[in-house]
Amino acid sequence: VRGGRLWCALWVAHLLWSKCSSYPQAQNVTWKSTNFKTVLVWEPKPSVDYSYTVELSPVGGNAQRIAYCIRSSQTMCDLSTAMTDPKACYVADVLSQPPQGATSDLSEFPHKTSPKFCPYHDTELDRPKFTLEVSKGIATLNVTDSPTAIVSGQHLQTLRDVFSEHLHYRVTYWKNKSTGKKTSDYNTSMINVTGLDQGESYCFQVQAYIPSRTYGKQLGDLSHAQCSRDENETILEVYSPAVIISAIILILLLTGIIITVTVVCCKKKAAKAEKKGVV
Ligand SMILES: *[C@@H]1O[C@H](CO)[C@@H](O)[C@H](O)[C@H]1NC(C)=O
Ligand SMILES: *[C@@H]1O[C@H](CO)[C@@H](O)[C@H](O)[C@H]1NC(C)=O
Ligand SMILES: *[C@@H]1O[C@H](CO)[C@@H](O)[C@H](O)[C@H]1NC(C)=O
Ligand SMILES: *[C@@H]1O[C@H](CO)[C@@H](O)[C@H](O)[C@H]1NC(C)=O
Ligand SMILES: *[C@@H]1O[C@H](CO)[C@@H](O)[C@H](O)[C@H]1NC(C)=O
């Protein structure tokens, strides 16, 4: 009789297990992170029969369920605010669970563990914004340190707040009329690029640069290019030939009109004077 019960228990366990393992395991669990806004994404979209729950663990620490990613039918979870220490490394688990409201007797669910992610070393750096002024062969770039998703008090911390002196900027610049590019690195956000040829138009692009990171993760996205005005622009370069020709024609026309009017007036006056003279 005992053996029969044991066998029965095993059979029930087997049924439950096969029901459980009918939830597909999450696949392709990856991190998408820019300026410390960090989202975990995975596949496939769940059917109505199951859902996903996300657990985040600092490496060597305890797993924490993410309140807004419990039994969800989404395939992404924003973990920016849950990663309270940007210098820590994390792994996340995506559990396949019964849908919201449904119950299950099981305590183990299929799960997939993400690769390790260390925001300070791995988050991508968005393209910066900057203002440009050029005078006497020196270009002054005022780069705005981009805000991150890290909240500190009432404010979002900037890249400078997080990386401090480890945040550098790489400036790529070239003469507008040529293709040869130069780069220079700077450890401040106010940048003077010196040694430019006066009277030339230059174009500039800026990207965040963190030399202390491993090669391949050091450079951020390139900003849009900004070009200085050519300081010695001649009239021919500023205005197109059509505009210049139109201006000349206009001047000729005006001169013609003035001459005509003057001549007609003078003739009339002369005629009047003659008439008076006659009377
Ligand atoms: C995971 O990614 C691979 C390659 O990018 C793709 O072929 C596969 O279909 C993906 N898996 C799912 C479940 O979408
Ligand atoms: C640089 O730009 C910021 C705004 O992005 C401005 O507050 C700051 O005064 C500028 N610095 C200089 C020296 O112009
Ligand atoms: C920037 O670099 C210069 C030398 O190139 C150094 O003297 C200065 O201390 C550095 N500034 C910071 C904030 O690291
Ligand atoms: C840039 O040059 C201006 C004057 O041309 C100077 O006042 C300023 O201190 C310089 N800034 C840096 C960061 O070298
Ligand atoms: C730079 O060159 C491009 C074409 O190569 C031109 O469209 C642009 O107006 C130029 N900018 C300046 C400031 O000269």
C-alpha cells in the first residue's frame, strides 16, 4: 500500500511539473541602458496562459521582486530606480509564472537569468549638446553634461555628478571645406580648441569619453555637428550670383527711373518758363 501511495505522489508531482514547465522560459534577456536609464527586455510575448515576474539582485546580494513587474504580460521592465547603487553590478531573473489572478501550487518556476550588468561601466552615453563660439583661432565649446536617470533629492544627477573627473569629452573637428578630421580630448565641460586657422569655417562634434572604462565602452554617441561661420566671407560667398545680378539690375532700374523723372521734370519746367517768357 505504501509503495502505491508513493507512486501516486510521484505521478501527481510529475503532472504538476509538466504543467509548470509548459510555461515557456524567457529568451534573449538583454539590457538596454543609456545615461543610466536601464531597461531589461526579453522574448517572447506571453500568451494569456502565463506571465512574467522580474527579480533583481546586486551581485552577492539578495534578490528583490520589482513591484511593477510582477505577473506582467509585458516583455520589458525599467530597472533604473531599482538599481540604487550605480557602481554595483546586477543580474536579473525573468520568471515565467501563472497569469495575474490565477493560482498555482508550485513554488519553482522556469526562469532565465540575464547577463551581468554594471551601470557605471556598461551604460551607453547619449550624444551631448553644446554651444559653439569661435574667435581669433580659438573655438570655445560649452558642453552640457547630460542628465541621467539617477535621482538625488529633487534633481536628476548629471553625468558629471556621477563620473566627476572621470568624465572627459572628445572633440572631433574639421575644416568645413575638407574631409581630414582631427580629435582632441578634454577633461572639462568648457573647452577651448586652439590652433585653428583664422578665417576658416570649422565643424565640431562632441562625444562623452570615459578613459577609465574598458576599451569599447569608453566613447559615447557623437553629437550633431555644428559649424562656425567663415569669418572672412566675401560678398560673393555670402550671396548667390542670382541675388547679386538682381541687385545690380535693380540699381540700374532705379538709376534709370531717377534720370527719366529728372529729365521729364526739367523739360516741363523749361516749357513752363518758356511759356511765361512768351506771355
Ligand atoms: C532570440 O534571438 C534570436 C537571434 O536574435 C532569434 O533568432 C530568436 O527568434 C529570438 N527568440 C525569440 C523567442 O524571439
Ligand atoms: C554654459 O552653458 C550653460 C547652459 O547649458 C550655462 O548655464 C553656462 O552659463 C554656460 N557657461 C558659459 C561660461 O557660458
Ligand atoms: C585636467 O587635465 C589637466 C592636465 O591636462 C590637469 O592639470 C587637471 O588637473 C585636470 N583636471 C581635472 C578636473 O581632472
Ligand atoms: C578659454 O579661453 C578663454 C579666453 O580665450 C579663457 O578665459 C578661459 O579660461 C579658457 N578656458 C579654458 C577651459 O581653458
Ligand atoms: C559647411 O559646408 C556645408 C556643405 O559642405 C554647407 O551646407 C554649410 O552651410 C557650411 N557651413 C558653414 C557655416 O559654412
